[in-house]
Amino acid sequence: MTICIQTGWICWVNGPFKPGQYNDHQVFELGLDEMLDDGERVEVDNGYNGNARYSRPNDCEGNNRRSEERRCR
């Protein structure tokens, strides 16, 4: 399930998957990756890497973005 950080609305659902069948990265690649617009990214936790569309919490570029992220949460 994917939730918009600005509105809180559910924007994507995929599954269910049996436990251990796929990891989160594989689920992303099986559907959500293809639905994103050019330049659009997803915010993930620090356990994710290897995809240019992932934006991890420590990827912030400057104080303005950090401030915006805090406001959204």
C-alpha cells in the first residue's frame, strides 16, 4: 500500500503476497515503479537502495527540504 505524504490518501495497492514470497523492493518493481511519472520519487526507509527513484530520509538536500518533510509528517 502506498500513501501520499501530502494528503494521506491511499494512492496504490498491490497484493496480497504470501510471507517471504517477495521483498518490498520486488513488490515496488512489480507495479508501482511503472506507475510513477518521469522525475517522480518515493520516500522509503534506510533499508532501501539501488533505485534512483528512492528518496531515503538522509537524502535531504538542504534545510528547506527537511523543513518541508517535517511539515508533511
